Amino acid sequence: MKTKTYHISTLGSFAPRGCAGQDGYVIYHDSPRYAKATEDQLATWRESRSKAVRNAALTEIAERSLQVWRNK
């Protein structure tokens, strides 16, 4: 499973809670499937036992919220 990282400060106040390690970085599953996922799929994946999958779903949810805010 390919993973990527980002610093929690990247998403500002939209950052998902509890995803970052002690160093402030979030490790997430690198896959385009999250951007194409429905809200129901993301809700399922955010309960995943895999930390990388869970973080990817939470990150996508946060990015969608940020995009809505930017579009206002």
C-alpha cells in the first residue's frame, strides 16, 4: 500500500482530529479512490482498522469541507 504524508497544519482548522503523529505528520493511503468516493464510502473507510485508510478518508472529508468553504 503506497502512502504519503502531510503536516497537519496544511489543512488549518479543517484538519481532521487525531490523525497526526507526535511529529505533526499524517500518514495516509495514496489512492485516487478517495477523491471519487461517495460520502457513504468515506464514512465506512473512516472506521477502517488500517490507520492509512482511515486517515485517507478523514483527509478527503476535510478537503471537501475546505473546498466548500473556499467556494463561498
